[in-house]
Amino acid sequence: MTPPPPTWITHKPGDPMPCEGNTKVFVKLSNGMETKSPMKAKQWLWDICSAGSVVGWRYAETTIFHSN
């Protein structure tokens, strides 16, 4: 059985960065490009509208919290 494809969170170009700057993310750009390697969110221009604007993103790392 293969896992489902990753779910992208929609981002409206021009809106502020939706997570902490040091969070590692994958991004999808308006020109159709998707990153293959995770990068820190602060490396992308979230609040700029251009040909390569961020239109989708997802966390590269997940953290599971256990309560005792």
C-alpha cells in the first residue's frame, strides 16, 4: 500500500509568512515549481506577488507530543 500524496496548505501571495521563520517547509510556487528539499520558511518571499510567488506550503518535519 502506498501512502497518500502530501496535503498542501494554500497560501495567498502577499499574505505574511504563516509559520515561524526557522520552520522547515516545502513550498509550491505559482510557476508550478515544487521544492524537493526542505528549506527554512524565512528563505522564501511570502509577502511578495510575482511570477514565482508561494501558493502552497507544507511542513517538512512533524513533531509528535506525548502527554504523560
